[in-house]
Amino acid sequence: MAQHTQTGSLVAEQKKRRSARVLLSVPVLVKGVLADGKEFQEEARTLVVKAHGALLALNSPLRAGQALTLTHKLTRQSLECRTVYVGNPQGGKAQVGIEFLKAAAGFWQIDFPPEDWVVPET
């Protein structure tokens, strides 16, 4: 993660985010197809969640832009998503940022989500 020497730059970065991050460990199942064409599935836990996706630690060798299906193991609800960030592996796992194809604040089952998770009704 980038270090910030000025408070202003940190505030600016936070304003760029579409939704607030919440530290929450949720059991999930990640499914997709690797670069070599082989299907994979991996059980994991979220490190951080937000209305538009999550950060996970995964063993599978993924790449940015890869299509995945994420299943919440407690509710059995599944969503299509894509990888937006793949960090360098540490201890055999890489941090992987995923983004839902459509915002789904209710997916994480948080009773009192941050204010910016609420999608206005039209």
C-alpha cells in the first residue's frame, strides 16, 4: 500500500473510492478459469469488504481483469465479479481485489453499513 506523507493526499484518495471499506472476515468460495484454461475453485475469507467488492487472500494465480464468481458461503448467494488488483504473493497467497459487475451492498449482510453503501431508489 502506498504511504502518504500528507493528510490531504490520504483524504483525496478516500474521496476517490466509490464506497467505504469495512474490515470483515466472510467465508467465500471463488470460482473461475485460470490463464491456462483450467477451472479452479478456492475457499477463502475476505480481508476487507465494500459495496462494490472485496479484498481477498488467494493461492490461485490470478491476473487483473479476470472474470470470477464469488459465493458467500453463509447465504449461498453468488455474484459475478472481476479482479481489479493482484498483489505480489506473500506466504503463498496474493491479495486480490475483486469488483462486482454491479454494486451489491446487501451481499455482505451488514446490519449497519456505511452511509455511502446505500443506493438511492429511483
